Amino acid sequence: MTSHKDYARLKRDDFVSLKGFDYIEFYVGNAHQAAHFYRTTLGFVPIAYAGLETGVRDRVSFVMEQGQIRLILTAATSPDSQVAEHVRLHGDGVKDIAFAVDDATQAFAVAVERGAAPVMEPSLFECEEGRLIKSTIGACGHTVHSFIQRDDPQRAFFPRYQAIPKAPQLLPTGLEAIDHIAISVERGALDQWIDFYRTVLGLHQSHQEDIFTEYSAMNSKVVQNVNGSIKFPIMEPASGRRKSQIEEYLEFNRGPGAQHVALLSNSIVETVRLLRQNGIEFLRSPDTYYQALENRIGKIDEDISSLRELNILADRDQWGYLLQIFSKPIQSRPTLFIEVIQRAGARGFGAGNILALFEAVEREQAMRGNL
């Protein structure tokens, strides 16, 4: 590992070019068990491992892959490590949302110049298997963003990892790519973080939605890059009669962070069937939601009866329609969950479904005694 000190010469007006998500790293209590869960329920394949056997002393990590999605599952080997402290405070959840870039040194310099907190200076990692440059900045709460510059962007090289050449295979579930990552922040902090992503990373605001139910409310805005390969819906609680899902997340996560990860599928009906068979539980919507669905969103290619059977939601915007469904929390705390989404031209986030989602989550909150 070699530090790159020449970033200081770069200018404030240089552009941060983010190509897409490189990986998401989760800090978890047990990496082996988490890898088994992500493999057997979500269809991810373990492709690389790091730990004591590879010279890494403070953690164990598995790289999991499906389609264009790469996840890293990391657990501590010592109770004194910052990984263990993160899990103690937040539970299992997202730590690092990493971006693919052409120049990790420039990206770091521009981001820090524009106000980001430096976490790791640009550093070169190389061996016979590959070469990459990585730098890291602070983000919301204890989340960080890494910039990853790869000599071969198509190759999933990770330094100090060993490949897992013959991992047990299961049927993939059809998850193809990361669509967006939703972030929950404290009340009054929404505009601050929208400004952070606009100023520091050059994203632009594309959507805004304020939701009010009988019991709770939230305000949300979306920032994304030019081609839409990186999208962050950011949400804050608003005043309501009872505790919103955003407030529940903030309470059990002990602060702001990634609330859910949305994964793209080209056939959501098939994907959800497989995930249900594998044990993933999804939120349920009342049957009345589907009674006038076609009148509300127009003709779609999918069979409405299949959507009703699987509780898949549908929405339309000026560019097309989308289908989406939300899981229940996938760890012990009612924090992180996943969304499965299929886009047929639509660029939005299911604004017409957010109320239905909120009401479904409120039913779950009431069962947990957190409404």
C-alpha cells in the first residue's frame, strides 16, 4: 500500500466523475453466517475472502457477487476493533458505499477541498492479481464513501483477499444491479445532506416527495449523478401523531445511515417468487390496492393477478412504469431492509406507492410496539 500525496495540487473546480457503485460494505456480527444468508436467500456467490489466513488480523470479509452487484460482508476478530464498535452501536448495516471512478486521487482532492472529511488518503494497492487506488471520505453518520480506481474495471480484485474459485453454487435470484440506496437522517438535516451531495460530489436533485399518513410523516429528496447510475433518496421525519418509520430507524440504528438498498431485477415476479421460497419476508399491502391498479397506472405488461399474489406494487411516471416491493428488516434490529425494483422506463421511485409503503410499515411498527 502506497500513499498518494500529490492530490493537494488539484484545483477546487475539478470535477468529481462518479461512474457508478463499485461495492457496498456491510459491517456485521458474523461474516460467515452473513455470507451464508446472502448466498442461500438472496442468491449471491462468494468470490473472495480476507482474514487471518490472508494476513488481515482485525477482520474477516467475504466479497459476494450477483450480476453487477458486489457486496462486502465484514466482521471483527477482536472486540476492540472499530468494526466491532460499529456493530455494537448500529447493529448489522452499511458502512461503506463505494464509487467507481477514473481517478481516486482527484476525486478525494476535490471532495476534501469542497468540505468532505478525509478518512483515508489515496492509497495504492497492488500485487500479482491486480492493482487499484482507493481513497475514502466521511459521509452521513458513521457511513463513509470510498473512491475506487481499477486498472481493470471488469475484474473484482480486492487487495489482501484470496479468490474463492469453487464456491457452492445456488440458483441466482435475478438481482442485476444496485438501483439506489436510501438514507435516513435526523429531523432538520435533510437539506444539509442534499447540499453535501450536490456540493461535494456534484450530484443534482431530481425528485422531492413529502408524505403524510394518519399517524406519521416524512420529507424526502433525491440526488443523483448525470446518468442516473448513482441515486440517493434522503429522508427525514416530519411532525406526526406517532413515531414514523424514519424515527424508528434512527432510534434503533443510533443515528443516521442507509435505510434500504434497492436492487434491480429484469423480472421482478420471478425474483420475488424465488426470494419468498428462500425465506425472505416482504411487506404486505391490502387487496384493495390492486382493485383499480390498471385504471390508476394504465396498461402494463405484467399480470395484475401475479402482482396481487406477491404483493408487488406498481407506479407510473412520465417516462414509463416501475414495479417494486420492500422486504421486512433483514437483521435483528428494525433498520436495514431491501427493495426489489423493476423499471420499464420509469425514472422515479414509486411516489404513488410511498403512502402504501408507509402504511404497511406502520402495521409492522405496531406489531413491534414502536408506532
